[in-house]
Amino acid sequence: ASTSSSPMLCHDDEKSALIRFKQSFSIVAAASTDPFDYPKTLSWKPTGNGSDCCIWDGVECDQHSSHVIGLDLSSSFLDGPIPQNSSLFELVHLQSLNLSDNNFRYSKIPSRLGLLVNLKYLNLSHSRLSGQVPISLTNLSRLSYLDLGHNDLDGEIPFSIGKLSRITHLELSHNYLIGKVPISLTNLTLLSYMNLAKNSLVGEVPSLANLTKMIGLDLRQNKLQGSIRGFIPEQSKSLGLLLLSGNNFDGPLHFETFLGYRNLQALYLSNIDLIMPTSTSHNNNSSNYYPQFVSLILEGCNLVRFPDFLHNQTRLAFLILGANSIQGPVPMLPPSLVIYDVGVNELRGEIPMTICNATSLQILRLSFNKLSGRIPMCLFDLNNHMTYLDLGDNHLLGMIPETFKSSCKLKVISLGNNQLEGGVPRSLANCTSLALLDLSSNNISDTFPIWLSTLPSLQALNLLGNKLHGPLPVQFRLGFPMLHILELSHNHFTGEISNELFDDLYGMQKPSQTPPQVEITVPLFLFGVDMSTTVIFGFIKTQKDKDLKDVGISIILPVLIDLSSNSLVGKIPDSIGNLVALHIVDLSGNNFTGSIPSSLMNLSDLEYLDLSHNLLSGEIPQQLSELTFLSQFNVSYNQLTGHIPQDSQFSTFGIDSFMGNPGLCGSPLDNKCGNLGNEPPATDKEEESSSVIDWVVRSMGCLSGLVVGIIVGHVITTNNHEWFVETFGRRKRKKRRRQR
């Protein structure tokens, strides 16, 4: 027995349960994603010094009874399924349980969790759990916080969830839940935050008018229908976050609906007819009655003019008005803006100098408009903090300013599909953080900008469709250490490709389990809000939330080389086989001679190979049949001879892949080989585009506009290589082939 002067040790049965729980998992660093965490259970010692479980990492004991009441093993590298009979359920005094950010191998949430009736806090998010939400969880009558988000849960939300009468925070987002939003949720009158985003929920949302304590509601990216007015209250003093984009809600919706939401800071709407008030519909001070937004998305809402009330917004940091029909000049920006997107509209005229007054601007997108004139010099004076600049697909003229400073922080520069001329600015070498550079489809006349190879972070270089000329370098100085996209097609490059050139592309020589990507983040403190009390972008801000870090953009990239439609000669270097990370290779429309390198067989991830319209000779290497991911193959219009490989992979390619080679024989060509038996006649197929980028567009799906989802602590993720499709694929159309 302990005295009042000495603390009580933890109970032996609870220590034993914890040790057995620890032993049921492996410790694997890849099981967690937070780079700052560590395996907490390594400090757990069953005997000797430090064997008191109340002092173990992640364990909290009651000060009086020494019972284990809290267990936080979030981001602890736990790997393995949660046993249905886990010793965890012997910790009957648990009030808080956090197992988020581990890898539970898509096991089901154990129904016995419902036995831990003292639980007030339960977080199983980001842990690769599957199956349905156990009905037994609704027996946890004391529960105030439940987060099952970012898993692989399916089925319907249990109707009995309405029994959790004390719950204030409910998160079921980023799963595969189906069915309707249960009407029983309206019983949860203490609910302050509900996130059901990115599921497959359908039907109308029940009225939430009686949830008067609601601070944040996130229903993004579902299949919900009905009227928004039908479920949101007429007015709310508490609601700070309302995210409804990516659904099928009925319109029209009058924006004046939100006049009664005095504390609304984040509003996301998309693909709904939104009726904005005219300047005469209210008195001159009408704009003052709107909430002071921090974040606003009105994307694809059929807007034809810049909303007047935005001119009176003093706190607005994040504004997306993309994919509308807004006409006129580029609207003046509130000086507080950090992220500004008015891409895919009908804006005309020159980019105004006043845009440079937004000194906090970090992400700017004006692409897919009808802007003309020159790029303002002052815009590049902002590049000491701007990270993303997209002015592509306009009618901009003149030279790219040579004003990139040594303080340049730009990670993405997209100026493609304009009428820019001159050379590639050498001051770009100052942008050492640059990851993506798109100058495609302009009138740039220059030799290959070899000095770009010194940029340590450059992952994508797109110079297609310009007037670049001369030979390619014999080698790259520092080897483009991070380059994953080299797009040089439709230029005037000449000469041979050296073996050393491909040898220097170090970034393409290492295959990766995950696709390469570029992340652009904006620290939340720049938004000028109190993180401890305010709701922005999807999470309630409390001192306990470690997920609150940044917002930003994530761009997923394929790995490709496209040198097509130039005047390159000589042999294709064998060293191309060292670039084992490649997904796409297009060398078509040149004057390459010699044989097809058998080293291409090393490119085990290759999906697209186009060598057509060259002067290649010899046979198609049989080893290429081992490329099991190869779905597009074209060697037409060369001087190839011999048998077409007749395995399962090559049998999927049509006659267009081989035509124009009189010496080739075998299926699908009509030209039979002497030692082959009868073969089925070639079937007609719809003519396939010869453009590698067009193929990427078809394969990945192209969505208009910048479709983004805001997740605090994570990123705005564009799906299916959407940034690549939009930025690279918009310009490259079917190539002009030289018939031989």
C-alpha cells in the first residue's frame, strides 16, 4: 500500500494489457506519416526501472486511482490488424483513446470498442481501417469527440448514431460511406463540428436548424441533392465554416441567404446557380452586412461579374472564383489575399499593376482567360514570397521579364499557351525552389537552357511548341537531380542524343512506390486569425489539434520524356534503359536510325512508348513483351523488319501501331510471316491520337477548372494528375506526322 507522499503505481493487470497490446503490432516507420513522431511503445518496459506504465509515453493515469484513463499512440508506427479480442478492451477505465495515423492493415473496427463505456474521446483516423461503422460505438454515451476520418469505411452511417447525445465533434470524412445523412443526427444538439466530406452520401440533408451550437459543417464531395436552404438555418451566430462544394444541390441559390451568418468565415460552394445581389438591390451599405470571410470558394456558380461585396472584405485570405463566366478586367484584389484564383473565366484586358498591391499574395491563378498585353514587371517583385504563378492560356505578349530575384520563392511558374517571345530568362536560376516550369506553346526562340539543370528542385520542365533550336547538350551539368518530366516536343532541336544525356537524368533513375509530387503550402499564421478560437478550412482550432499546419496545393506527376517532332538524328542511346522510373516515352517524328534499344525492357513501369515516324530498322525486340504495364505502343512508319512479338501484351495493340513498315509481318498486319499459322484478320479500331499528352488526358480524365478541396493539416489535392493534364495537355494536340 502506498502512502500519501508516494504516488501509486499502475495496476498490474492494466500494465499487462498494455504490453500485450504493444506485442500485437510490428513497429514500422512507414506505418505513420507524421515525420516528427516516433514509436511511443519503445519506452514501455515490463520490468525494472521505468516499468510503471503511468510514466510510459502515450499513457495517462488517474492521479488518485492510477487506472489508465488515456492512451495516445497516434503516429506511433504501429503496423498490423487490430485483433477483435485485443487486450485493449481490458482497459475499462479509458476515457481517451487516440490510435490515429497508424497502419492497421484494413482490419475492421472491433465491435468490442463499445465496451469502453467511459470513453469521451476516440480518434481512429488515418489508420487504414475498413468495414462498417460498428453500431456498438453508439453505446458510448459519454463520447464527445469521434474521428473515424480518412479510412476505408463503407456502408451507411448507423441511424443509432443519434444516441451520442454528448458528442460535440463528429468526423467521418474521406471514407466510402453511402446512403443518406441520418435524420437522427439532428438529435445531436451539442454538436459543434461535423465533417462528412468525401464520401458517397446521397439524398437530401435533414434540417439542421436545431443544431444551434454548430460551428463547422463540411459536406464537400458527396452526391447530396435538394435545396441548401432546406437544411441550413435561416441565420446563425455560431456557424463559422460551411463547406458544401462538390455536390448536386438544387439552384438557384440567392447569396443573400448568408446575410444572417455574421460569424461565417469559410464558405465553399460549387456547381450551383448562384444569384448575387445587384448594386441597386440594397442600399449603398449592403456590403457591410455580409460576413467578413477568410476563405471563400464560389466555383462554377455561373457568376458573370465580380461580386461587389468582395471590395469591402478586409480579412479575405483565400478566394477561388474559377470556372465561372466573369467578364471585364481583372478585379482589384483585397490586399489581405494570400491565394487568388479567377482562372477559367472571361476576363479581358491587361493584367493591372494594382495586382502588385496584394503584398501577401502567394498563389495566383489567372489562366484560361483572354488577358492580353505584357506581364507586369512588378508581379515578379512579389516573388520573394509568391510560390505559385499561373498565367497560362491567355494572349499575353512580349518577353518574360528578367527580374527573378535571388529571394525568389516560386515553386510553380505556368506561362504556357500565350504569345511570349525572346529567350528563357536566365534570372530563373535564382528560383532555387522552382519545381515546375511551363513555358510551352509560345514563341520562345533560344537554345536549350542548360543552366536550368542547376535548379535542385526542378521536377517538371515543359518547353513544347516553341522555337528552340540547336543540339541538345552532351550532358546536363548537375543532372537535373529531381526532374521527372522533360517535355521538349514540337521544337527545332537537331543533332544526336549522347549516352551521357540520359545518364545525367538522376531523378528518373529511381523507381518509387509513390508517385512524385510537388507540395506548395501556406502557413496558416499568414491568415491573421486566432488559431485557438477560430474555425477555418475544416478543423476546429484548439490547442490540442496538432493537425493544424498549412494549406496548400499538391500536384502529382507522371514520369516522362517527350522529344517528339524535332529533327534529332542518330541512334537512340542505350542509356535510356537506365531511366527505370519512366512511365511515358515519346521520341516520334524525328530521324532516329538504328535499332530499337533492347534496354527499354528495363523500364518496367512504362505505360506509353511512341517511336513512330523515324528511320528505325531491325526487329522489334522480343524483350519489350515483358513490359506488362505497356498500354500504348507505336512504331509505325519506320523501316522495321521481322516478326511482331505475339504474346498477350502485344496482342492488345492494333494495326495502327505497326503500319508503314513493309518488312514487318504477323498479327495484326495482313502481311503473314512464313512460319506462322493462320491469324485472325486485323480489326478496325478508332484512330488513336499520336500525342502522348492527349493519351494522358484520356487515361487520367481532364476536369475543367481548378478543382480543389481544402484540408487543414493536409493539402489541396488535385486528383488524377489533374494539374499535369490541365497545364501540359491543354496545348498538345495531334502531331503533324511526316509520311515516308
